[in-house]
Amino acid sequence: MTAKVTIARLRERVDALVAAGVPVDVVVWRHPEETEAEAVARYMRLQPRLATLPMGTITMHVVSWE
């Protein structure tokens, strides 16, 4: 299974959970030169549908390999 297929499957699962009103945890990888806020902002730009969800539906976790 390719990474793109895996990501597509996970997106479908997240969409189904959010549609059902289940809170969702999102893990955002932070690049070494980014702050946590910058990493979240980048993620939200790449995933604009998340910005339309009610507050409290999503919990963001920012991680880094540093």
C-alpha cells in the first residue's frame, strides 16, 4: 500500500468520525525551523476543511524529531 493510499484511507476515517461528532486527534509534524504555531498554521492551510469544524472537535498534537 502506498503512502497516498494510506493517507486517503485515513482522511476518509477522520471525515466519518467528525461527521459522527466524535472528537478527533490530529498529529502535526513540526519541521526543525518551525515553531509549534507555525506548524499548526501550515497544517491548517493544507487542510482547510478542518477550519470549518466546531471548536473542541479536534485536538492538535505537534511533534518533532528534535
